[in-house]
Amino acid sequence: MNNDIIQINHIEIVMNNLRRLKLRHLEAFVEVSRQNSVSRAAEVLHLTQPAVTRTIRELEEICGQPLIEKDGRGIRITHYGEVFLRHAGTSLAAARNGINALSQLNYSDGPMVRIGALPTVAASLIPQAVKAFLDTGLRNRLHIVTGENHVLLDQLRNGELDLVMGRLPAPENMQGLVFEPHYRERVVFAVDKNHPLADKPQISVSELDAYPVLMPSVASIIRPFVDRLFIEHGIPEPEQAIETVSDSFGRAFTQEYNAIWIISRGVIAREIECGQFVELPIDTRATVGSVGLNMRAGETLDTAAQCFAEILMGLSEKEEARASAH
């Protein structure tokens, strides 16, 4: 009976001591052991030497054993300290790993959502969709890439991307993929507001030849639409044609060098609406095409990717209404 009482009392003492044990005790002891010096440990921990000494003394009181003792002008870890160190180091590492894991949840919780964006949506819908996704509270990281259509579709097909937003690809590029149409848009001939042609109600073919013309590259989705448009309007290949899919180059060159930019309206919708760019009076209704999401056939999106897709759908409905007004 007395032995049982003694054992119960011992357990109560141990539990009371454990309640007093703090992470700072472990950090101080492990660092003193690593540095083999109280003063150097204090520097690493950004504490005063008396504060570290006091913390070690509290730990020894909790453990009920001497953990560190003087050794000449220095210190050494006692046998009790060596035994405790093995467990203290493991516990401290586990606690730090747990804190790091929790901190990561502030930035990522679940699989990354990987989005490919063609130029027609990269500067308009995608930024709005990213902001709306962040506002949902989901902490999945987002990975946004832009590039040429065939490159993004290959990455989608290979599993490197979850979604690709842009124009409907040609049928030969849709193997293993499905397309979900969201809205329709057309190609425009655009110039800077200060361009000599900006205010003209009619444009002749000869006037187009007087200026550099930025055209979509042969591999781009909209190039076949542009080629057909040239044929329909009897427009020959521009003498100063420059092929590019770079929207940043297109904006800079159009503003600075009186260029005519043939581009999907969605790429420069903001500049047109604020008056920086002006559409030339050329009928481009024949270039209207579907814009939407490309996904792998037969695969279900995870929750976060599906959420992003639904956000894009909602924004696309607004874009459809806006585009219908132009």
C-alpha cells in the first residue's frame, strides 16, 4: 500500500515538473551543449548570459539532476545531461518541425493549382480570377504561366498544368483534351490614340502599308483567322510585317512607333476602354472565336482547381456581356 502511495506521489511530482517545462528550457540547454559555452549560447539565442544561466538552473530543478557543471574555466555536460540531451534534442527538433509545418499551412494547404494562360486572358481575366480565388480563403498555391498555345497544351496533356485558358485550339491540337467554351471574342486592328489613322472613319489598303504591322505568329491560334480576313478584304501581306506573340512588346512598339497591332481584343481591352488604343474601322467579325478552358479528358479536377475554374466561368459571363456591347 505504501509503495503504491509512493509511486503515485512520484508520478504527481513528474507531471508537475513536466507542466513547468517550456520550449525555452530545451532551446537553452541544447544550444549550451552545442556551443559548450553559456556565453556563446547566449549570443546565438540573442539573450544575456545571466538569462541563459537562470534558464539552465530552472531546467535542472525540473529534472532534479545536475545537467551542466564547471570544468576549469569552462563547462561540461554531466552524465545526467548527456542522457537528457538525447531526448531534448529530439523533442526540440520535433517541435520546430511542427511549427514549420503549421507555418506552411498559411501559404499552402493542398495541391498547387497550375494555370496556363494565353495572352487573350493573361492580362484581363486571370488577374481577376486570382484575386477572387485568394478571397475564398483557400490556401492552395497558384502557379500561373503564359506562352504559346501548343506549348501550354503540351504541358496540360503531360500533367504539368491543370487548366489552360484561351481560344479554342485547332482540332488537331485537342487530342486527349476537352474544351469548355466560356465566351466569344474577335481580333482587332489597333493603334495608339496618337496614330495618324486613329481618327479616320475609313482606312484604305495603301494606308495600312505605310506603317509597321504586328501580326500573330504562324503557330498562334488566331493566325488562321487573320489570314482569312486578309483574303476576304483583299489585303496583301503587309510590307512591314512583324510576327510576335509578346503582348509586352506589342504594347511598347504600338505606342512608340506608329504600329498597327492585329491582336485579340481581350489582350488590349483595358487600353481600348481607357482610350490609350483605338480600333481601326475594319470589319473583323469573321475572326470571332470561342474562349474557354482546356482540360484533360476523363479527369476530375481537385477541389481548388475546380474552384478556380468556376471563378473563371463567372468572370467569363461578365466578359461575354461586356464583349457583346462592342
